[in-house]
Amino acid sequence: MLTAAHLKTAGLSSAWAVRTVESILKHMRGVARVVAVSSLGIVSVMWDDTMATLEQIVSALTAAGFDARPMLPQS
């Protein structure tokens, strides 16, 4: 089943950072779609939750030097 999340991600201040984040996540097993928006500092990701977890996605970005945190839904 596909799952989606938005991650507040520090360090998306350049085109290089956006490309790097998108490349890291697109190469992860199970990730179907990634969009990073530098002006908002947000990464939107959609993945197959039978192949990857949100924790693995966040860990991959953290290992690359990006502080990524899931955004909580607004009530």
C-alpha cells in the first residue's frame, strides 16, 4: 500500500540540495515519488509501506546531513 508524508527538512537551500535529497530517496527500495521544495523546506514522499518505513526514509536523509522531521497533520 502506498503511504505519503511531508517532511520538514533543514538544508534545502540550493538546487544541489534538492537534487541530492530527491536522488537519495528515489534510489530507496519502495519509494515511488519524491518532490523537494527548497522555498518551503519540505520534502513530500510517497512509498510502498511493505518495502520501506518512514523511519528508514528519515534516517537516509539524516545520514546525508539533512535534518528531516515528519510534519504532523493540522487539526
